[in-house]
Amino acid sequence: MAFTIVHPDSNQVSWVPVLAADICYIGQLVSIDIATPLEGVSPMPVAAGHNNTTNKDVPMGVVIGMNATAGNLATSTTYSAQQITAEAAGAAVTSTTQFRGVEGPWSRGDKLAMVKIHHIDATTILRAPLFDTTYGTAHPPVLVTTASGADGLDCITAAATVATVANFGTIYVRTGANMGLYRTLTSASDTTHTWLQAMIAAVAVNDSVMVVNGLRPYGPCKMQIDAEAMFIDTNAALTSHNFWIHVRRLDLSVAGKEYVEFRFDTDNFCAFRA
């Protein structure tokens, strides 16, 4: 599972070329390079600057199809998804690779690699999987508590992979008297965690918890994507580079299937931000 649209019937679908020599995957977020708008889409780059104000690339859509013929279909072992590779710039004229099946205004005799995308805007709700650096294998780690306060407002754990940003992180309890509870973290640490609303009991030593940076159970949040725009990377520090998003649902309840449903902040769709 990569990026999907929660309510796909509300979004327009169209075919667009893939940028020369680039690779696209089913479930990938794609964009057009705002600095140099060339022919074709490419993977949405990781955020540079707060709310991506440095590179300013605008999220355009999610890949749901591609025009490679059966003999040219390839599947990525990394992402368990079909992929398509565009010819190098200028190579289409001599290419023997067959690309066909597009609809709309595009010529069916064109030799461009193309992808079918669901367009997105600031109202589109997306679902994204959560991984720690590596797709499919490294999930947000489950941490074991080593100390806890009796008031249900804090705990200490083994080190998470990254320190949380204060007020932009979530702790979820997997085992113990507080199992199933979510709290927004006020702490900025990889080991010492505090929150405002007390849990129903103290978090006992040896309870299992999950700490996720940047994401709250709801509302304004911060996140970062991987280099191929296939998942949300929970190992990102988010202190200097991030996307602002608005979370509708954060679900950490099933081990290995953690996900978030969100929409991008409106500012991400302004192509020429100062």
C-alpha cells in the first residue's frame, strides 16, 4: 500500500507524460517541478524548508495506472507495485518500447511513457502508510517503557529513532492498563515523553507504546515523505523540512499497518510562494 485517495469518486482522472528518464509507481505522489516546468510529471520531492517553502513543488496527483503494454510491464520489488520508466530525453523517436492505452486528447500512437493519475487539491483526503525510513519493512518502532509517573502524564522509554517535535507527536499504548489510548506529546525527546491529558492509569514499566513524530490524532500536523513519494517517513526530524497537513484519522492500532488519513495544507498548492 502506498498513497491512496479516500474518496476517489470526487477527483478528476487524466493521463500525463512521465518526465524523461524518470520512474513512476502505482500509488506514488507526483508533481511538476515548479522551478523548471518540463514535459512530464515526476515523484513529489521531499519537503525542503518549512511547509516546503524552499522547493515549492505542488502535489498534482496519485498514480493509479500506466500505459506500458503487457510485455513491458515491470514490478518493483521494493514497493510491490507496478512501475514505468520513461525514455531518456530525445530517445522516443528511435524507441521500440510500446506504450499504449491512453485516453483523452493524447495520441494513441505517441511513444511517451504516461501515467493515469487521480488529481488532488487542498480538499482531497489521502491515506498514506507510515514507515521508518524503509518501505514495507521498517515500521514505527514499538518501545518498551522503563519508567513511568504515577499520575498518568509521562513515561520514559527506550530511544525512538527520532526526537519528537513538541506538540507535534503522538504516543499510542499497545499493552497495559492504557491499551488503545492516544495522547498528543508536549515533549521534544526520543526517550522522555509527556502529555497534557492524563491517561486512565499510570503507564507501567514494560508496557509497549508507539511514538510517532509530527502526527497528531487530528488537526494541523507536520510530515515528511520518502524520496520516491510512496510513504510518510516517521524517521524525519521535521525541525527544518516538512509539509504541513491536516489529519483526519491516525490509526496506529494494527502492528505493521499503521496509517494516516490527511489533506495537504492549502499553502502547498500555491505554485509561486515567496
